[in-house]
Amino acid sequence: MLVLITGGVASGKSEIAERMSVSINSGKMAYIATMKADDEECRKRVVKHRKMRETKGFATFEVPYNLSFHIDKFKGYDTGLLECLSNLTANEMFLAGRSGRETFKEICAAIKQLDREVGKLVIVSSTILAGINAYDQFTEEYIQVLGQINCEIAAEADVVVEAVCSLPVIHKGKKEIGNENFF
């Protein structure tokens, strides 16, 4: 099962993703953390997220970029939670120095590999829209690439959920979710 959970900043997507991961899991769970905590704000978010999941049974793997090189680490895991695709995309472009096209190809290929490896994959991603004022060219490319990756994964996903004020809005996969209490 491939699940994509999107939403704006502080929309509740992480909490929804964790609850869903725990509810569909039937074995070991891997939490794939993509944030590179280089400043105080990021470090606070990492601490908050660690507290949120500390009793849920996740093994945490920090993979800020080059996900495809780490797929073997997830052998034997039933469920994977990738948090978050927007960080991974930024890191591929900014830290790994990939172009938008290379980033798209790398991430989509890695997600397909990871989905095959764990069998149940929940991916968190942000919805980032262009603003009233234009961004610099690099940021515009990042927004475009993230949107393309979100669309590609949503097309492949069994379930697509948007977090709105901590409430799950199911856009795809109501049948797959059925009457289960994932949220």
C-alpha cells in the first residue's frame, strides 16, 4: 500500500501519517527522517516529532538525501514512514546539487524502490504554492519539482490524503481505507 499525505505547514499531516502507519503496520516500522536540522527552528521541529512518535515503535533512520543508496537499510520492515518529501526534494537540489530534472528522477525511482521493499509506505509531503511575489528562479524550480513529484506519487498511490486543520480529507482510496479507523 502506498499512501501520500499532503498539506500545508502545521496542518496535522505528521500526526495523521503516524496514526495511519501504526494502524496498517503488522511488523517493524521504519521512520525515514529527511530534515537536516541545521538551525534552532529545525532542531525544535525534530525534537517535537521525536516526542510525537517515541512510544509508537518506529526505528528512526536519518536520510536527508540520496534515498536510493539507503534502501537496503529497510529490509525486514513492514511499514515505512517517509517524513517529508518536501525536505528530501530541497536537500536533493540544495545539498546534493541536483537539477530539478535529476531530483525528480532520483526521488521517484527511490520511492518506487522503497515501496517495493517495505510493502506499506506512508509519505508526508507539503503543499507549496507560488506566492503573490515571485521567488528567485531556484525556489520557483523547487516548487515546480515538488509539485511534479507529488503528482507522480499521487498517481501511483493507493491512498491520497490532504491534512486540513488536522483533519484528513481523502482524495483517493476511500475503498482501500474502508471502515478501518486509520485516523
